[in-house]
Amino acid sequence: MSNDASLAVSSHTVSDYLDCLQVVMVNTTLPANIGSAARAMHTMGLSRLTVVDPKLPIDENSVSHAAGGSELLSSALITPTLESAISDCQLVFAASSRSRHMPRPVVTPTQAAKIMFDFIDAQAALNADDSNADTSSAATSSKPNIAILFGREDRGLTNEELAYADYHIQIDANPAYPVLNVASAVQVIASFIFAYAQTHTQTVESLDSDTSTDVQSTINVNLRQQWDEPAINQQQLQQLTQRTTDLMVQRGLANSEHLKSLPSRLSRLGSRLQLDQKEYQLLSALIAKLSKD
């Protein structure tokens, strides 16, 4: 890492890190829970809230439960689909209290925070290295966009929604009943992230040497520390998954009527590879060529 890149990383404040994160609440039933989540976020320094297809709109009940976090409600994004909410995200986490048929790597809130901040640091280093380069790519100079998904009050996130996530976050809880209220889940995960941010911003280099071994010995993840190109976003990953599926059907490698878990497996493979923009372009060109031949 160059001196400029090291300076860019070490000069991050807690707010710089937290501004890269957005909380995404999916298909909420009670407006009060949106308000309570906003309060939890505000308490822990998070300011970006997205609500996907709520059953009832944000209202006065939301505001009353938000207390000091009511400003988050006025700036909250309301989107009709989860796809539109996370289309420009390069990294997606999902809160999940139980194992799924097609699981992603499962991490604790602290491990999730480390993965998030290492990703942000890597992007900052890339931006610093490219600061004097003549480039027209807006993605190169933009800050990362990382989403944390929270599901419905009664049943959480569906398997299809969880498949969008690169990692699943599970909170240690009573195994007989490990289910938290959605606003409580936001509070717990946000508090771990805020605590990690406080330490991470003090000594980035020493923190890497002290904790990277602990995290990697606990979870088998491949986190690229240095990027030469920006990571692809969620929309590009889903496009690549669909194009690959279509190609396999065209080539007789898959039956369009019986795809089963093929799209989910391809999506998970893409998440694990952590593709960058150049790799995405290469694979897209390859698929396009094979589709024509």
C-alpha cells in the first residue's frame, strides 16, 4: 500500500465508516417498528435507512417511537423491491436467526463489522492510489455501499431474499428461542458495529494484526484486502447469474423447467469469488460470445 493509500485509510473517522452502511428493512408490518429501528440506528451512529415495500407507511406512530432518530424517517428511502434497494451495493449482509437450505457464510456481528471495515479500507486504498489517474469511472472514486438486511416481524427474510446476501449475521442467543424483534436486532448488530468502529479507527494496522487471525480461524471466508478494480455491485452479480443460467439452458446444461437451486448456487459462487469490474466485463464478454456461437 502506498503512503497516500495508508493515509487515506488511517484518516477515516467513525462517521466515515458508518456512512457507508445502510439498514434495509423488508416488508415491515408495524410502522412503530420502523421508528424503533430508526431510534436504534441513531443511537449507534447509523443514518441511512431503506424500507422495502412496507405493509403500512411511515406515520406518526413511527415518529413517536423514533424519538431522537425521527430525522432518519424523513430521509428514509422507500423502494418497491429488494432488488432496487440493493442494486448499487457491493457488499450485502442479512440478519438471520436460523440455518437455511442454501446458506451463505455465517458470521457474528463483530466478524461482520471487521469484514465491512476491511472492505471500506480496501476501497479507500484503491481510491488513493487512483487519485492522480485520469479515469472516467465514477465507481472508482465513490465510497462503498454496504447493506444490512432485516426481515419481517413474523418470519424474517425468505430464502430468496437471503440469497442476495454475501454473509448471514447471527446473534448469539438462547438456542430455545433465538428470535429477536426486528428493531432489537437492528440495535444489537448496530451496537457491535459502532463498538468495532471505535477501536478500528484508533489503530488500523495493529487491529489488522491482532484480529485477522481470530476471524479467519473461525470462518472460512476469502476477503480480498487489496483491489486493483472496484468490486461489482449486487445488480451486476444478479445479471451475471441470470446470463449464466440462460447460457446453460441454451447449451443444454440445464432444464429451464427444472432449474431448482441453480441460480442460488451461481449467485453464491459469485459472492464467494468477490468479482471486480474487469472480471465482470471478461465473464460478460465470454458469455456473450458463447451465446452467439
